[in-house]
Amino acid sequence: MSSRSRRFRRTSRTGLALALPLAALAACGGGGTTASVEAGSGKGTISVWAHQGQKSEDAALQNAVKSFNSSQSGIKVDLKLVPGNDYTKTITATDASKLPDIVEFDGPTMANFVYNKKLAPIDPYVSAKTLANATDASKAQAAIGGKHYGLGMYDSGLGVYGNKKLLDAAGVTYPTGLSDSWTAEQFTAALGALKAKDSDGKPLDLQESGGYANEWGTYGFAPIVWSAGGSLLKDGKATGALDTPAVVSALDTFQSWKTYVDPNTDGNAFAKGRTALSWVGHWMYPAYSEALGDDLVVLPLPDFGNGPKTGQGSWAWGIGADSKNAKAAGAFLDYLLNDANVAAMTTANGAPPATRTALAKSPLYRRGGPLQLFADQLAKPCGDSDITASCIAVTRPVTPGYPVITSKFGEALNSIYGGTDPKSALAKAARAIDQDFSDNAGYKIP
């Protein structure tokens, strides 16, 4: 893995905090929030914690804070950057009364923080205009019981990057958009045709070098489960959702692709032309575009029967449950989520903007832009439960029990990729998830 891709995967704000210890999130509280948040005077100093990302991202955030502080005299923002690899552990270990007025969080951690009484609903404190301008996909990851506990500057997305030159040389016809996505069978057939023209017979990159027993496993390949008509969790249960015959069949197909996969230990399999296809997220576009130029094509993930699907969700901003100046915090969030700041951050990290107005103006994601596919996917959000054939961007389960779900699914996926029978691996994962939910009374949040 190159240093560039390592930054994208581990410490950037581009969508996946893969090194963050989701499993470390403690289910030690629960029973819903009894937040002692207060509106306050709307003036004075407010504290903000954020995770440290790439230098360009940190600079965009620091500039936004500096600009806000100089734009008015009533509120002063005090920003603290916490090393990315320690960030979620830091929030988890800090008592709610010691948390700042504004807390940045990675999307899948939100429900656990609400469960442990560390976040307050933001709806009373941010403007109606700010809420209305947030994309539906971005709001889906931060909503519980009709209340929003955060908003993001950007979202995320998955696709298959293709090398047009290599695809054409192998006579492979590829999708032009979401309406003609490959079926799983067509994708497998394309791999066969590409293998015949590939020097080592390995034309596919699945970002396997770090294994799949991690957040990349869930984010990158839960779309197979959703596209097969299954779910990681349905009505509080994994059994009968994660281990259905259709999901077993889909992951059997996934397992069969291993023979086509370049291990990509150097992180350059696609950029160097060793593979014709790379299954990864939006964050690799800068490196891939630079390497391939006009030969780069962006394709949807294959359809396993319930329509093509993608993961979504990323870092967001919330208000600490014990803040005594939530009105001022809301004013800063309104400012942080304006077009100028969202554009600066998404220019720094290449992620899709999570606000309607910034997305429409984005050179990369607007209509006709090179990454319009990712915007088109996010424009058809499923939320985390109503996963139909017509929606595409699925939110990872919004539940305090998510750390267990991602841990057990990642373990199952990793073992399946290594040769374990998909049926037994998925059944084992589903039982473990259900046992944990039973032990924790379903992680209910009133």
C-alpha cells in the first residue's frame, strides 16, 4: 500500500476511518439520552473537537474556524485536533460532562454515542435552512426517531474503477451508468475475459491487502448483501436477514472471484495497469485519474438481483449532550456547512459534498462531472432499513450495536474470502449478532 493510499484509508476525512476502533465503543450506558444540553446565550467561547486528517483537510477546517471567528465578535470557536487513530477512543473514554460543545464523529459511531448520552439532537440549534440543504443520504446516517444528531460536510461512495484501454482490448462491454449496471454473472464473465488477456490472470483489485475483518470489509462489501436482497440487520435481528439463501449465493460468487484478484500489496495494482478493475471508493479518484487520464471509467457495483447498491456515510458534526451553549454551537455549524467551507473541505479531500447546493456546484460531482455516478447513487438513498430495488445508497445500520455488527460481518467476510463455506460463516455471524443484541435488550433508544 502506498503512503498516499494509506493516508486516504486511515487518517483522512474522506469517508472511512478504517483504523478507528469501532469495536472499542462501549455499550456501557444505554436507555436513551438524558442530555442536560442548554441553549445558552448564543455568545461566548465554544469548544470544538475534531479528528486530525490530512494536512489539506486540517487546513480547510482551521481556515473555517479562523474565518468564523473574524466574521463576528459574539462567538469564539476554540478548535482542538485529536490524532485520528485515537479520536473515537478519546470520545468513548471521556465523560459527557467533559466533552466539548461540538463533537465530530464518524457516522457509524453516532448511535452508540447517543445511547451513551454523549450527543444531543441538533434540530433546535441549527437553522431550518441548514437542515433543508443537507442531502437526504447524509441525514440518513444521523437520524434516530425523527431527530438529527449530526450533519456532515461530505459523504462517501463506492464504485468499480475501470481501465478503458484494458477493457476494450479484452472486448468487454461495460456499463455507462446505473441503468445498465453489470449483473453479478456479467461481472464474473468480464473477469474471465479480462483474465485471458492479463499477463498473470489477475485483473481485479478488491483492496484485499489489509484483509476484510475491519470497517473496509463492511463498507466495501455489505453492498453485496444489500444487492442480494438481504440486510445486516432487519427488525433488530441478523438471522433471516444476513444469512438468507440469496446472500449465501452472492457471497459464494464473491468467494469465486479470489482467483482473479491481484493481492495489491503495493497499493498500485490499478494505477500501474496490473488490473483492469478496482473495487474501491471515491477517495482513490485523484490517484487513479492522475495515472490513467482519459482511460479511467467509473462504474457502479454489480447487481446481485435487488439493484446495484453502494455504501455511504462519513464524518459529521454534532452537539455535545452537556453543552451549555448549544445556540452558539448551532450558529457555528450553520457557518461550517455553508458552500464556501464545504467546497474548501471537499476540494481538500475529494469527497462528495453532503449539501445540495455545494454538490450541484462541485466540479467533480455535478451533472457532467467525472464522478457524477457517485452523486447519482447518493441521490437515491435507502436509509438503513427500506432497502428496495430502486434505491442505491444504503446507510450502515443506525444502532448502538453497530460495532458488533461490523465486527462479526467483517470476520465472516474475511473467512469466506479465505475459503470458509458462506452458509456456515454467515449463520455464525448472525447468531453472534443476535446474542449480543439480546444481551443488551436490543440497544433501544427511546
